[in-house]
Amino acid sequence: MSLYAANRAIENAKISKNNIDLIILATTTPDNTFPSTASLIQKKLQINAVSFDIQAVCAGFIFALSVAKSMMTDSNYKNCLVIGADSMSKLLDWKDRSTSVLFGDGAGAIILQKFKNTEKKYEDWGILSNVIHTNGQFYDLLKTNGGVSSSQSIGFIEMEGKEVFKHAVEKLSTSLEEALQACNKQIIDINWLIPHQANQRILLAVADRLKIDPSKVISTLKNHGNTSAASIPLALDDAISSNKILNGDLIGLHAIGGGLSWGASIIRIGKPNFYKKDF
């Protein structure tokens, strides 16, 4: 799934795969305990790139964006392939209807490119802000009941649904507000909001709390369920492919997952040297 998503992203970005010098893959369900799945993607793409996985469950894609921006800002990386991919079906107890009906499998990817900002008009493009948080006091609200070191098995998902719902609405809302404040934007400036696709009731409750028109909230949950780290890039791809999101739109992303870990990003999508409203 990750390889397919990676190839799609490379094709859509119209760049050579050989220009990619960094691969960050967010996943909770790697092919092997080690090495990283990102290194397997590097092998299959047959390119030379620093490659590694990160694990923040459903918030993984937001965490990956934050790590990617930091590395590209502080180092010489110019083209980063960011992937969110999970096979959540492998973690389900099919007798537990409180979880087995919610999750799905999927992968999505984007290309981040570094531009030399020679003109101030480019300052409002790309990743404008990232905020990420973790509070281990809520570790047991959403977890698996196994692991390599504790049980030598992957375990099954266990979730305290009502508590997770409450935290999701609160933390998704506050993290987006924090990210908006960090880049001097307001909710009215957002063209589209792409939440982690966890639960439609959560999406509607967050939209209500943030006072954003629900028609601006991208929802693809009905197509694939909760695909964890893959859900935001899948929704992004769907919105671009259907011509909802256009070049230059201001997008809010936010997610929450086990840990509890959560965060948000504000991005101006597209390429700063293109001003027409298409990709």
C-alpha cells in the first residue's frame, strides 16, 4: 500500500523519484518489527534517501509532517516523501463489535519540497505551522493488549469509546486553534478542514465547536473507515482529485490517536510559483 501511494505522489508531483532524499513513514502496523517499513519502500523505489518510521498511531501523519519540516528546515533535504499507512484490520478482534466495525486499511502519501524563499510573497506557502502533543496519563484509553516485549504478540485494539470521543473533540479543536494562532490565521481563513477520519460524530462535533461550516470539512470516512495514519492523506487525495481543494487553498489538518497523541497543521497547498487555481 505504501509503495503504491508513494508512486502516486511522485507521479502527481511531477518529479523524479531520484530527487527524493528523505522518506518518513507513519505507521503502527509495520511489515516487520524491524527494519523500518520506510527502508523497504526505499529499497523498492531503488533510490538513495534517509528513511525511517515514526509511530504516533492515528496522529502519525501530523507528527510526520512536523518531523519532516524540522529536518528540511535545519538540514539540506530538498524533497521529502511523507507516507501514512496502516493495516488496522490486523489489530482487530472480530468478536469485539465496538472496534471491529470502525477500522480499515489504507495508505496515502505527499511530497514536501523545499523552496528558496527569495521573495516575501512566498512566506505564506507550504507548512505554516505545526503543533503536536502527547499525554501518557491517557495511555490506557486507546491501546493494544499486546506487544513484542510484553506478550510477544501484536495484541488487539482496546478502546474506551466514550472517553476517547470526549478527548478527541476537545483536543482536535484546541490543537487547530493553537496552530492557527501560531501562523496568525483565523478559522475564517481556512478553505478546507481535513480531520483524522475517526468518527463522523466527532467530525461534526469539532466543526460545531470551531464554528466552521460543516461543508468545509472533508469527510471520506464512509469510503474506508478509520485508517489511522493514512486517513488524512487519503482524504487529501480525494479532495484534490475531486477538485474541491485547489492550488493555493489554506488547509487545516488535525488528528488524535493513542498515547494520547494529537496535533494540527496549517498548510498552504500547492506550489508558490503557480497562482492559477489548479494543480
